[in-house]
Amino acid sequence: MLAPEPATDDVGLNGHEAPRIIKVRDAERRTLTSNADIRHKVGVLSKGVMTDISERGCRLEMPSCGGKAGQVVYVEIDGIEPWPGVIRWIEPDALGVEFVNPLYGPVVEHLARTRPSVEV
């Protein structure tokens, strides 16, 4: 993992610059477009669209998930069982989830191959 790099466009608490953490990915991201849901332990459901996936995690576009970084969630995609993960980052319209247990590589390949586009 690389050291934090100051980000002049990010402002953290108390008006100070927030460090930008750059992490080298350990799994290739595959582009896809698939309806996906995030379920919190308390049962709150947020609907969104998964835009990339790897064995280790995914990116979901959703206007509001009601979650926060570090929170355990379950990612639900049609055709596979809910998969546990941890929210690692949140942007205004997207979030990143790291899976607790990696997905099997052929499952990731299948999802990327069979879900090139979807109506939202």
C-alpha cells in the first residue's frame, strides 16, 4: 500500500486538508451494469447499480445508501446469494464495498459477461 498523499481538493474535519489514500488493487476490476441492492443488518434496503466488480469488492452507484464507511452490509445481485462486505468509501452518488470473503473468480467473470447493460 502506498503512503497517504495530500489532496488539495479534499477538505476534512476542522477545515484541514484530508489525506487521499491510494491503495494498489489486488484484483482486476471488471466493468458491468447490474441492478444491485445493499442491505444493512437492521434490514434497511438501498437500491442501486453495480458498475464494476472483482473477487474482492465492487462499486455501486446509488444516490443514498444510508450507510457509512466501515459498516457491514450485504450486497444482493439477482442470481447469487447476498454477499457480505464492508463499505470502504462513500461519494455523493457511489460507494465501494470490500467483500468479507472473495467471490469465486468464475462467478465474477460470469457476472461481467452476462450483465453488460441493464435498464435502471
